[in-house]
Amino acid sequence: MMAKNNHVSLRRSSSHWSRLVRGGVIRFGFYFLLSALSFVFLYPFIKMITQSLMTDDDLINITVKWLPSKLTWSNYAVAYRKLMFKSYVWNSARVAIICTLGHVLSCAMTGYAFARYKFRFKGALFAMVILTMLVPVQTVIIPQYMQFSNWGWLNSEYYLPLVVPSFLGFGLNGAFFIFLFRQFFSGMPYEMEEAARVDGAGEFRTFFQVSLPLLAPGIVTTALFTIVATWNNYFLPLIMLKDSNWYPLTIGLNQWKDQASTAGGQAIQNLVVTGSLITIVPLVIAFLCLQKYWQSGLAAGAVKE
């Protein structure tokens, strides 16, 4: 009897250790896969950081891969001074802030209308809005350019061709933000809005004072995505703007690189890399500070009660 009990105990102990080993191997493989995938996504950013501290000689030296021969911290000060970052950052910030305000306002109102009101051809109109996500910006740029040219909006110091469409829900990724707000409003209960109407609140007051304040995650999500898309936008400013005084960061950085590439120009490839890194720092800071809100916003917008 004792021998049988010892045999059962040994078998249970062996099974327990085998489960622990198998679980450890699975966890190790899982974390190894996550680390490998993380490195794939972080590789360009890490490479940009190391190259921003190199000299031009290090960049063309095939023996220098990761670590520069000498850490050149002065690249940041030189790039900031030569690239006129104050002017370009201010231009990009103005466009990003105005477009963000326009997108949040217009897309929230449009999404609210699709979620709360009943009208003819509602489904067809919403399907057309969704289908616009499949239309590349390049396919409509010629009609837009001709129309803005007739209105005298080209090369405007107020960036009218870039900011006005955002107030009409037709800016960058406007259809996606309309869909996102519609999902948010569809998942909200009607009782608070009905109570506001019973108390005498009109439609605009109900929307701005009751419904919209409850959508902080959705507003932050839309604002972040709009800032990133507008900040990194290169094609539309290149087409619509001609005066270098109104150029945003993307065009200013590329123009600086082209000037250095001309005959007799100074080799500043390391400064171009440093300038590129500086331009994405505000976006990284914004995502890190607001990631809790935009992640919860995406999760909430994907669920309809």
C-alpha cells in the first residue's frame, strides 16, 4: 500500500514539474516573439537616434553600424538653428491645431446626426461616407486645386486649403472619425439627452453640454490622430503652398535637404537625420501622455450597446 502511494505521489510530482517546464517554455517563446516584433518596429527609431549623433563621415563609413565613432551632440543645436525650426514648428502647429478643432467639431456633429436622428437615405449617406475612406487623396487633388485656385485660396497665409475642409468633415481621415463618433454616440444611453430636452434644452445645447462632454476618450483619439496626420502631411502643403515662409516642417526639412544636395552644397545628411528626429519628438510625447485616453477611446468606439 505504501509503495502504491509513493508511486502515485511521484507521478503527480513528475506531472507537476512537466507542466511547469512546459508553461515556462511557452512563456519564454511568447516573450521572445514579442521582443522580436518590438525590435522590428523600434529599429527605425533606434537607428535614427544613433545616426543623429554621427558625423557625415560616420554615415558613409561602412564599418560604422550602430555606435558613432564620436558622439556629436552639437548636431541638435546646429540642426535647430539652420532649419529655422521656430518658423516651421509654428507653421505646423497652427495647421495642426486648427485642423484638430475643425475635425473634432465637424466629425462629432456628423456622427451625432447619424447616431441620433432618423431621416431619409440615412443608410445610403452613411455608406457613401464610409466609401470615401477608399478614395485616395491624390485622386481628388486636381479638382480641389482648381476650385481653390478659382477662390484665390492657394498660397494663403491662413492655410485655407488645408484647414477649411476639416471644418466640413472632409479633412484627412474625416470619414473614419465620423464613423468613430457615430459608434460612440450609438453606445450612449438616450436618457440624459431626453432629460435635457424635457428641461427645455435645444438640440445644440443638448449636444454641447450633455453629449459631447461624455466623449473625452473619443475627442482625444480624434485629436491625436488628426495632429499626427496633419503634422506629417507633405503632399497637400506641397501642392497648395508656394511661399517658403508658410511651409510646415515636412516641406521645410525636405527643402533644406535638397538645397544641401545641389552642386557646391554642404554635406549635412547627419543634420537632416537629426532634424527628422526632432520633428517627431512632439508626437511621441503627445502619444505617451495621452495613450490611456486614446486607447480607451478606440476600445469604447468599437463596442455598440
